[in-house]
Amino acid sequence: MGRVVLVTGVSRDLGRRFARVLATTEGIDRVIGVDVVPPRGDVGAMSFIRADIRTPVIAKVIAKEDVDTVVHMSVIATPGSAGGRLTMKELNVIGTMQLLAACQKAPSVKHLVVKSTSTVYGASSRDPAMFTEEMQPRRNPRSGFSKDAAEIEGYVRGFARRRPDVRVAVLRLANVVGPHVVSPMTSYFRLPVIPTVLGYDARMQFVHESDLDRVLELAVTSDVEGTYNVAGDGILMLSQAVRRLQRATLPLPGFAVGQLGSVLRQMRLADFSPEQLSFLTFGRGIDTTRMRTELGFEPAYTTEEAFADFAASMPAASRLSGSLTGRAVSSLQDLLPPASEKAGARG
């Protein structure tokens, strides 16, 4: 008999797309998607079960369906999409704890794949040129998504110690981009005027959405275990990315970009977070040697090609209206001191 795979977080597009792909993969007998709300669009051969991973009901689903592989994709990066920071924390951390507790009790579970993020490395002026999987962040995260991601990986390591018979693979992904991706980073690049941190030009790496499906599929169908950085070849500077979008930029001091996050959240244009501000200031590079030599994965898209495909997917009709553009620019200008004050400061 083929494998029985449970995928969390299928109400979001990336989870739904991957579950559909996996359902057509040779050697996979059944794919069961779980989430608190049904996914939108075509789910293909995936079977959907409404279940909240924050509750013990997830253990019943795993036991009843005789699941042998769990793919954890239900990690949320923005509080706005979750209904607030408290709910986001519950979904990310409490949900992961309950899911791992259910896996620990289920003798049928033999393989766990966790979609993690390179955000666990943080972003600071003290960072190395490239983070390897063994390195720790130079500044430990104190809040937000990066702290959630670090806690999730800590719980996964604890689970691996308690269940050494389970193969555990953790994929630390660079920012995922593509025509169908909605994330804090893609929302930022879709702004009509792109704010940047004055005096900095962040280094960026990207993973194309189709490569995300491929690397997750590889992790599910192979016997690999361990932690792997995943990113497309090469580095793209923030200034280069903005030029490819042909968007105007508004350089601001770091504190003003932070204040801007509140304005953009209120206008429902983007959802800034402290870790995103740090990333837009310092950027981040991750070493992908282990991805190739041990995981055996070669991305089809380089960082530049992945971003180019994302940029090409934004037709004029999807761009913000003139009124919203004007409101956004006006809000940005309100964060800057008056020209007379700046002149006085120079004098």
C-alpha cells in the first residue's frame, strides 16, 4: 500500500497547491488536508477534513486515517491574516505543540516534514555573509513570527528526541514568491510606492512557488532527515528588485519605516512586522550546500528568475487605484519632518 500523508494549513493557497500536487505523486495512496476552514478552489484528489490542530481532535484524525507522514505547513507569518497576534501565536506555537503530541502518540507516524523559514536566523548588522544550518541568530528574536518559528523548531527537535524512529525533515525556506503567493514580502513589493530604509540595500534570496512544491515532495517521498536551507541560486539586492518592478521608492529612516507599518496595516495594503523591517534593512543570506549534497535538491529557478516570474505576474489591473496610491504617499510624507526642520538640522 502507498503512503498516507496528512497536510496542515490547506486553507491557504500554498498548502492547497502542494496537497493537490502530492495527491498525484506515485507512491502516495491518500492525501488528507486539514484546516479550520475549507480550502478555496480545486482540491483535486485531496480529502479535506475540518480540524483545528490546536485541539486534541487532530490526534483522532491521525489515528483514524492511519497517517504515516505529516507535512506541517500551518505556520502563519502575519497577525493580520490570523485575526491578531494572540491568535497567530496560538495557531503557530500551540497548534504545533498539539500536532507533535498527536504524532508522538501515533505509532503509525514514521515521517514528519516541517515547512520552516530562514527568518529563524534573524537579520542584523552582525550577521555572516551566509548562514549555515548549524549557525544561530546573532540576536535572538523577542517577538513576532521569527520567535514563533524558533519555538516551533525547538519543539520539533524535542519531538525528534522522543521519537527517534520518526524521520524528521525541517526545510528553512527563503522568501517564497510566485504568481499565486500572498505573503508579507509579496504584499510589500505590490505597494504602489515602495518604502526603503535610508542608507541600506538588503540582500535577498527567493524560492519560486513551484520549487516549494518540488522540495516538499522530495522531502515526503525520500528518506532524508535533518535541517536544510532552501533558496534559489544567487542574491538579489533590494534596489535591483525594485528596479525590475519599475516602481517608485521612498527612502525613509528606519524608525519611519517602522511607523509606516501601522499606516499600511490600517489601510490593508501590507502587514509589516519587526522582523520584516530588520530584513529590509540588513537582508540575509543562507548557504544551500547541504540542500544539494544531502537533500539532493536543485531549484529550477534562481533567485533572480523566481522574482522575475513574480514581477511578470502583476498586470496593471492588479495595481492599486490612484486614490489609494495618493493616500499611501500622503501617509508616508506625514512621517517625515518638515523641510524647514531638515534644513535647520543641516545648518
